[in-house]
Amino acid sequence: MATTDTDRVEPAAPRLGGGTAVAIDVGRGGAPRVLRNAGWYVALVALSVVVLFPVYMIVVRALSNPDAYLRAGTPPYPVHIEWNVFSRAWGAGNLSHNLLVSALVTIGITAGQVVTSCLAAYAFAFLQFRFKRLAFALFMATLMLPIEVTLIANVETMRRLGWLNTYQGLVLPFLATALGTFLIRQGFLGVPNDLRDAARLDGHGHLRFLTRVAIPLSRPVIASFTVIAFLSAWNQYLWPQAATTGTRWDTVQIGLASLNGSDPAHYNVAFAGAILAALPIVVVLIVFSRQIIRGLTAGAVKG
């Protein structure tokens, strides 16, 4: 006798331990999805290799004896390793003093930019005043001005104030930045209007609302900008070179320039000094990488 579709009995799902039946559902797109994910991982690994290869070559050049490395044909591995090259770079570049100067200048610039950016961002995000849009546009237009445009005028201002070869001369010209104002303003725009109304009803003024509501809610954006400001201040070279005349005020970048001499026999010392100077940046990026990603993503949610 012929059987119909309704008479057919589907095989029972396997039971685990004699208990509840477990149905295994394999989607039709499972295999292509796995292949697609594997392709993305391969592409990311390849991109990582491309990005990190120059860093690897810097380490190779730092550890290798320059003469032996050139005679070997500049291979992608160390040749005649000199392990004392880092101590030589530390002493020749006076990096202990230069790192201290850079640290003090960087901390001052970073702290100042965070404070001024929070205050300016609050004004552009929450306050209402005439020509607000025009002022913000002019404020952001300063991002298109390179430091070379204002260098001579700023140096002359520091000379008239008697602030050349001083910490205030290295820090004050960079206490405000339009980039920080823009990023933090984007975070402030994400604060719900209900919180602003509630704070107003509770009698909170602008300063209390800024410190107790706006800044805590925008902490990822502020943290990411803090890291960006730190990296920018640490890598400064042109302004410290123009605003100082003595080795006492040399930052780490100027100290590295002094290591880059014309003698090919000491090129590995310059590479070793660059690695030592980059270590604080690497540590900051590793520790605060999540804050950078969260902050930049949060700042792009609402315009």
C-alpha cells in the first residue's frame, strides 16, 4: 500500500543521556559564512604584517652592527647583534633628561587641552548665543592651519613675554585645540534632553551639570581625546626646536635628532633611541586602545 506524506514518520532526534531530544539545525549558509570569516581573518593578518613589518625592521636595524648589516646585503634578520646599543643610545641622546622634559610638557598640554575642550564643547553643545554656528565654523577652520603658518608669530609672542626656554613657552600655545572641542561636543550632543531639564529643575548650574552629568556620560569620548592629545604632544618637534635654544629644554624628539649623525657606523644607535622614545606611546596605546575605539565610535553616533 502506498504511503502519503502525512503517513511518513520522521526519524526521532537523538537523545542525550536518555533525556530531552536535541535537534541540530545546520543553516544552509553555514559553510559560506565560515569561509567568509576565514577570509576576513586572513586579510586582517596580512594587513597586520604589512603594518608591523617596518617596526620589525627598525628592531633589526637597531640590533645589527651597521657595517656587518650592510655587508650582508640588508637581510630581514639581525646581523652581528649588539645588545648594548640601547644603553649607548640612552646615554648618547641624554634620553633620561629629555624624556622627563617631554613628560612634563606632554602632561601640561594634555591636561590643558582636555579642560579647555570640555568648556568650549559645553558652550557649543548646550548654550544658545548669537552667531553660534558661525563661531563654531570659524573655530573648526583653525584645523586647516598648519603650525608653520603661526610659527613665527608665536615665537615672537613668546620672545616678547620672555617665555623662550621655559615650560610655559612650550605648553601655553597648545592649551586649546579645535579637534578636542569637536570630539567632546559630539559626545555632549548625545546627552538626553531629559537629563538637562531635570538638572535645571534641581537648580544645577552650568558648571555642576558639566561636571556631574555631561562629563561622566561622555567619558569614553573624553578618554579617547586624552590619548590623542597625549600622542600629539609627545611627538612635537618643530615647536620645541623653535622655542628653545639650549640643551636643557630639549625634548625627546630633539634628542633623537642629535643621535641621527652622518657616521654610518652609528646608525643603529639612532634606531635604538627611536625604539626607546616610542615605548611610552606603545604603552599608552595598549592600555587605552579600548577607550580610543569606544570614544571615537560614540562621538560619531550623533552629529
